[in-house]
Amino acid sequence: MAVVQSENRETWSWFVGELLDDIGGLGTSKWSFISDRQKGLIEALKDLVPDSEHRFCIRHMYQNFKLKFKSEELKEYFWKAASTANRKDFEKYMKKIEEINPKISDDVETASDWLKKISPKHWARSFFPVHSKCDILVNNLCESFNNYILEARDKPIISMFEWIRTKLMSRLQQKRDAIGSKRSKLEDYVDDCYTKSTYLKVYSEIIHAVPGAKDYITTSFEPFKPPHMKKKRGRPKKLRRKSPDELQSTSTRKGLTHTCSKCLKTGHNKESCKNPIHPKSKFFKESIPEEISQGSQAPPMSQEPAGESTNFISKQQKESGQQFASSTKSVEQMGYQGPRNAALLGKNRTYQKRPTISEVLDKIKERSKRRQQKQFWNV
């Protein structure tokens, strides 16, 4: 860290010269410098370290870019073009920028023209040299330190340096006291990734990037065609054939015995069943006619109501008797004969709550009386 009167080519040349003396010169090492394009720094680096890499901070570069080109889409593709490590992707994003901000006339500068003025080797990751071991694009390390000493920047020079020295030493001493209270070594609190041996192991080998399909070389040969496939008969199998020593799936139907839900016999199902319905089957009650299963009764002949509506009641009894006879005939045709079936029909008659025919006829008789009384009073 140094304090100068102003930032210009002379002061930056002095600072870079002092930095080279502190690090012992460049020698055969490859160094990378990153800055926010301060005045005079670019010329100073060209004079003192012409072979070194000089990068521009993308964040500061975008601050100048958005003064002329304010667009969220341009911002997105600008950062994508700077961050990608593939040159074809870089060209793709640059074309996107040209499409978003096309050239109208020669006098108007577009976003792509503004970016092309700056060589991509200074700001695009895909153009960085391969020997570089650092791929950062911003100088946040310096900016965070500037924010750390912001309180002391308005002080006089000696007071400022003394404030910075005291704050840094206090921070380091607090760490030492905390480690010393546990009687531990300082080296135990340094991670292995910061050691020299780990650093040499990491960069001892080079990891070569694998090219993708977009990087394939286009040739003049005829492209490969898929082989001719012959369609087999039947439904194609999706599951592979398992070996005998493999566990079979629990969802397979192989080895299961089918039981008919009508006759309750094995070997077939209800669709192909030709046997009579078993009384314990769930289809037994559904096969009984509705009039008999719900407990309808024939009107008793000995309880015929006498009176004005005798002919009407006899007609209703006749119709209900015919229905009962047809229902009984249908049951006999279905095979329900003998005392067992008769007992079952009687059993079904016991738990139904439907009114009998005699009760219905009584209600009809009462309605006819009311109708006659109403006609009498109307007269």
C-alpha cells in the first residue's frame, strides 16, 4: 500500500517498480495484474512488465458500459460473454448483443462496437492465457480492503497509516490470544489447502476440457445412418429377461390362481363362467328379480275390502297377481327350485321395509273416499 499525490503514469510507474523490488522481480514467472483501468496504470504496466497479463475489472467496466447502453438484456449477455470459458459461446453471446442493439448508421455507436474497442484478452475469460492459474474477473479483494479502511482515509497521512497499522495488528493479536488460550499451535489453524505442498499437487497435472457436440468438426463425408430395424411380431418387450438366480418381481401374475367371483371355483373368471351362481357370491342377490327380493306379496283373497270401490280393488289385485305370477315364473326359469331356494326367498322377504300390496290398496281406497267427499261439497 502506498500514498501518492495523484494517479498518473509517473506515480504508477514508481509504485509498480517498488512492487517488483519487493517480490524479487518477475524472472520466469507469469504474473497477472487486474485493475479498474486507472489513469496511467495501463501505460506503466506496458513499460515495466510488457509480457505480463493485464485484466480489467468487469464490474468497473460494466459501470462505464451502462452509461450508454441501459438494458437488462445487454447486461445479461455482457456478463455471459465475459464469464464463459468457451470461445464459441463468446461469439454466440456477442451476436445476441448485436441483435438486441443493431447498427442503425455509421455515426451511431452500438454496444458491440463499444466492446470491440477493448481487446477481449483483457476482459473475456475465454481469451485468458492458458498458463494463468486464476480466473477471477473482478478486483473485489482490493475493494473490500478499501471499505475496511474507509474511516481512516480522511485523516492526515501519518495518522492514517498509524490507524491502519493498529487495526490490522489488533485483529491479528486477537487471533493469537484466542489460539494461545488453548495452548495450540498457529499452524494447526491453517487449512491444508493453503500449504505449498497442496498448491504444487493441485497444479502438477492439467485437466483438459472435453469438447462438446457444438465443437465437432464438420466434414464432407456422408453422415452415418441408423441401421435398418425389422419390426417383430407381437407387443415389444420393455423389460429385460432376468436370469434364474435373480429375484422375480412381486408384481408379476405368473403362478397366481384365478377364482371366479360368480361360482367361486378356480381356473376361470366371471367373464367365461358357465356355471350357476353360487348362493354366497355377491352376484346372487343381484340376479333375484326386484319384486321378489324387495318383499312384494300377493294380496290375500280372504281380506278383500267390501264397499263402493270393490271393482277397482279387484282390478288392482288382478294386476298384482299377474305380476307376482310372472315374477315367480322368472325365478323358476332361473333355476331357483326346491325348499332351499324357497327358504332363501322367504329370508329376503323378512328384512325389507317396503309396504305390501294390501297396504297400498288401503291408501288408494282412502284417496277415493276423499275425492268423492270433495265432489259432494262442490255440488
